[in-house]
Amino acid sequence: MTDRTSDAPRAADPPRAALARARSATREVADDLLTHLPDVGDPATQRLLDAWVEQAADTLRAVSEALEERLLGAGRST
């Protein structure tokens, strides 16, 4: 009979690593998105585009924060 408790930390590492990568990637994409705003020339269209980009960046940051909470929760349960 094998001792399964010694395998528990190893089994938890890949999911934690995936959460950490996803958290980092969503944060990076949010930051990158805000640095690539094209100038479309039309003020009304520009305002709409700027609002959409800001909303997308906010959503990515929220996903990053949710992943961080999940990662911290996974650390407490191991």
C-alpha cells in the first residue's frame, strides 16, 4: 500500500502553476491593451473605442484578481 499524502503537494503544483500563469497573463494583457490605443480620428468613435478598451482592461484585471484569490485559497488548502 502506498502513502498518498506524500503525493498531495505534487498533485497540487500543476494547478497552482496554471493559476499563477493565468493570473500573470491576464494582468499583462490588461496593461498591454491600454498602451495600444489607435487614434481613429473621429472624436465620437474614439470615445467609444477608449471606453471599450478600458472596460476590457478592467475585465481582465478582475479575472486576474479572481485567479489570485483562487490561488491564495489553493495555498491555504494544501
